[in-house]
Amino acid sequence: MRNLPKKVRSRKMNSRVDLTAMVSISFLLIIFFMVVGELSKPKMMALGLPDYDAYTCGRVNCGAGTQNRTLTVLLDDNDKIVTYFGLIGISEISPKIVKYGKDGIRKELANKAKQVIEYTGDYRKSLIVIIKPSKKSNYGNLVDILDEMAITKIDTYVIVNDFSPEETKLLASK
């Protein structure tokens, strides 16, 4: 018998895949989507605004509701601000035209905030400001009025873009 060369068998290596990195990435993705899902839920704050139908006595002081705490700020073109206190159809106080700055809107906001706290006797029932920028107002005016809210420390305010017919007439006339 002849001496035949032996066949060399290749040795099979263990084929193991290390999934440690994949597990880490999956946990990071799960955490990411949980956080994004939680942050994307809408968060709303209840705002007690005056109800137009609830007041039939025809005066601002007919009830102790939020109409006695509400100041509406209408922003128009050419840096014009029109403010009125309470409800526009019921209020005995006529609307005012004020300017930006410390002697204008800042003074008006500070005075009204002080009056509301004196009226309610409760610092938690503070002034509610409704900011209504018209289509003619610019972005800078909105930023300026938000700065005034921060300066006067008024925490309860809302930006609304719908105007009542009375408010539209008021801006057109002033």
C-alpha cells in the first residue's frame, strides 16, 4: 500500500454572532420612542374666560366671574395697541389706545394686575390677558407684548386669533 497523503480537513470555526451591540441599540430605540411619544402628547391648560351668555344684568360687576379679571389686548398695524377690560359689549370702561414701553402697555398691565388683586383679594386669581394679534400686526409686536407679560410677571395669558365683529369695528374705528 502506498503511502497516500492524508486529506487535510479544514477545521470549522464556531460561527457565533455577538448581539450585545444590537441589544444596546434596541434599548436606546425603545427609550427614544417612549420619550418622543410622551412629549408629543398635547398639553392644555384650562383657562376660565368670561361667558357672554351668562351675564344678563348688563354691567361688568354683575358677578364675581372672570370678566372682572380679563384684559384684552388687540394688536394692529403701525404698532397700535387697543385694550379693553372685561367684555366688549358689557364693559362700562371704554377701550384705550396705548403704546409700547414702560409708560404705555407696561403701565396699563401693572395697574390692571394690581386692581384685580385688590378686587379679588386673592393673589391666585390674578389678571387674565387675552392677546389678539390682527392680520396686519407684525411678529415683532407679538414678541414685544410677550416681553411685557414677562416684565410685569403676568402668568395667565393666551394668544387668540379670532376677532368678534365688535373688535373688528373697534380696530377699524380707532
